[in-house]
Amino acid sequence: LDKSDSRICCNEKIINGDCCTRNDCREGYDCRNNRCEEIPQCSKDEDCGLKQVCYNGNCEEANKVILFIPVNYGNEIIDFDSDVLYHAETLKEMHGEVSCNPKFKILKSQYDCKMQFKDKGDVLEKVKGCAYSLGKIFNTADYVIGLGHTSLSENADGWTTNYNRFAYVDADNRY
């Protein structure tokens, strides 16, 4: 190819652009849609995109995106943020974020998922229904956790589906 041509070869395919991976770009830039773009500076995850976390002052892709949905919080919805923080910290401890840096992105729905329940399958179906109604934010999430303000069962603190994408957890129980 002519040096003035903006097409490059990526994995044996000629594309329009100037990079294939981050390594093709100078420091402080990332390869996005085959263009070297400046990595945004940040101080918290909210400064970054929906699937990104703030890591060492730079926005980087999250390894896992976890969506928390409040279940039956009612007038106590103000407690939801602190409950999410508590459970997010538990996940980070369990999966060694400090040492291995899995980069969890935590998303929160502010719409209370109100439900009455019959059994654990019913709870998960209702959490799924609440998640689906969120649209784009739900589609971004790798995992969805319905966080219950009150216990939904006397004999279980939480449930998950066979494929572990959806779960229900009582807010006051550490998992």
C-alpha cells in the first residue's frame, strides 16, 4: 500500500484506519474502531463509558459489567446505594480485584423492582422482567443481580440461574 493511503492490514484483512490494537498507538491513546483515540482521563468510573472503569486515571474496558436492581426497597430506596457498595466490595474481595484487577463495572438501576413471590423461580423471572425493561443498560450487563431489601424466603439468602447471568441476593447477607 502507498504510505499516504489510510488503509492498513489487520489480521490479513485490509481495513480503513490507522491501528489494529492499542500497541499500534502512542502512549495515552487506544485503538477504537481502527483509529487511535486519546484515552479519556478520569477520577471515578462514572467519568468513563458504560462498559469502562477508571483505572490509574485512565478509562479502560471493564472485564465484567454487573447490574444491580433494587427489589422491594419502597421508601428505603436511599439504602440501595450503600447496599450495592457493600456487595460490590464483597465481589472485589472474592475475586481478588486488588491483586488481579478484574475491573468490575458496577451499574445501578434506580427503579425499584416491586414484586410478590411464590418461589425462587418466580423471583428470578421477575428480576429478569425488571432487567429487560431497562433496555440498553441491561444489554450492557454481563450479570444482573436483584438486590432485595427484605428477605424473600425463610430458607435461602439468594438464588441464581443455571447459567449464572441472573441472581437474587438479600441485601443484608454477604455473598
